[in-house]
Amino acid sequence: MLFEKDHRHGSTAKQRRYARFEIAYTFADFGAAFSFIVGSIFFFFETLMTAGTWLFLFGSVLFAAKPSIRLIREIKLAAMGDDDILAKRYQD
């Protein structure tokens, strides 16, 4: 089922996939934060403003990727099981 918190407690394969997506999500968080911090520092120096602007853009893309990572994770985990539950939901 989508956005079911029990995905991290399922089979070993589900737990592994869940962990991989959480790592990707955390990397996106850290990457975005790092980009914004360094970009902010670059804005103190006129010669680095263009690089700072690119870092802000990169950080924004990473922040936008976070919900996509979560949605893809949930879809893949739902596809790994619970087919009968999903089918029953559409029969009602």
C-alpha cells in the first residue's frame, strides 16, 4: 500500500530497498543544504556570485528531487507485495 509505514518492517528485500531510498533522500538533503551554505558564502565575493547562483540552482533541484525520491520509493515498495490488498481496494 502506498505510504504505508510498515515497508521498513517487511521482507529483507523491502527493508534493503527502503534503506537505499532513505540514503538517497538523505544525500539529497545534505547536498541541498551544502549547496545553499556554500552558495551563500560565495555571495560574499563578487567573483564567486555566478558559482553561488549555480549552487543555489543545484540545491533547489535537490530539494525538488526529495518528494520524487519518496514517491518512487513508495511505488516500488508497493509493487514488491501487497498486490492482493491493492486489488481488493479497486474491487470495492
